[in-house]
Amino acid sequence: MQDIYINDVGKGTPLVLVHGFIGSSEMWEPQIRYFKKNFRVLSPALPGFGKSNKVKSCDSIECMAKTILNSLYKKGIDRFNLLGHSMGGMIVQEMAKISSNKILKLICYGTGPRGNIPGRFETMEESRKKLKDNGLEVTANRIAKTWFIKEEKAKYFYLCDTAGKQTSLEAVDNGLIAMKSWSGMDNLKNIKNETLIIWGDHDKAYNYNQVETLNNNIPDSILKIIKGCSHNVHLEKPDEFNEIVNNFIKKN
């Protein structure tokens, strides 16, 4: 198993940030800046994405989860707080399934329990077809616009645009295949970790039913809804997002 790139800064209890589809470790810029004062912040780039774009990509969520766990093990990190966004939220659910005892607190953000997302702005097959027809750059830019209320005019849109250009074409297609074939529904009741669920009320990728299903089925969970945000709350309202996450982690 090839080593993936992990941005690793700060000191303290580890906080692992797992990015989503067509993402990168750099997409956590405001979170890294905020949390590195009190935590050891680790933000991996998934295989085929961002600075791991030369690493062979995964076509299953389980493969992505095991890759991150393996990389953390090699760094000697045994216990950590874990936050996953979008596809990364599926990955952290899978990590909880494999190694629940390693996770101090779990944060599922802008995500759901089904990879073939009901009510998504387009189906996974439509995204795959458009990727094939239009190419990576056009697809990455088009999808990233749906993540912000202000679309490409959003302050941090450039982070998503850059991530899209770094990603390999194979990784994007494999990401769509991985999501389409994954379901975490059966495991939700087995997640024993204290869990925070975060959702933007204008999210075009995951509708309210998705986060409500997480909240109703994960035994020890709370749901925080951020108003006036789409899919990338952490980049649309970073201060509010960071405070919610910080309060949750630091709560006894």
C-alpha cells in the first residue's frame, strides 16, 4: 500500500480531517489555521487526489478508509478525533466500522449514510458520463460551483478549483464508483462514538433526509444545521463551523 500525503501540523490531541470528492488536504485551510493552536491537525490527501495524485486511487470507500488508518498507524497515532466531509463523511463512517475504538469523537459533515445519494443535484452515472464527455477540469469546476451559495464568487472557491486541477481523472471516476456502491445504513446503529452531524441548509448534494437519517440512527449523535450555506460550510462560514467543532471536541 503506497503512502498518501498527510499535512501534519500543531501539537496536542490529534484531529484528523478527511476531505471529500474532488477535494484535497488544502481545502481545510481555515480549519488548519484555527485548530493547530490546540490540536495536532492531520489532513490526508486521498489516493489520487491533491498531493497524493500520483498514488493509485481507490474504487471503494473501504479501501480509502483502510488507507487512512494504515497511514495514521505508521505515524504512531492510535487515538484521534475524526471529521469527514461529503465522501469523506462516508469514509469516516467506514473507519468507525473498522476501528471504532481508535476514534475519540466523530464528526460527520455534509454527508449521509448512502453513497448513491438520493436527491443529489445529478446521479452518479450522470456525473460519470459528463466527466467522460467534458473532461476533468470542466467537471471539477461545474461540481464545485454547487458547493457554495455564491458559486465561483465565494471567497474560498479557488481552493476547490485548485483541488480539481490536481486530481487524476481516474481518481474522480473511481470516487464516483466508490460512492455509488457504498452503503453505511446497516452500520449506523453500531456507531458507539459520540457523533456530531453538521449540515448546511442549502446543500445540493445531501438533502435534509440524509442527515436526519444519520441523526435518528447513530445512538449518541447531535445535529447542527448552519443556515445560509450550501455543501462547503467550512469554507462559507469557517468561524461558525470551527467554533461548533471546537466546542463539541472539548466538551467532556
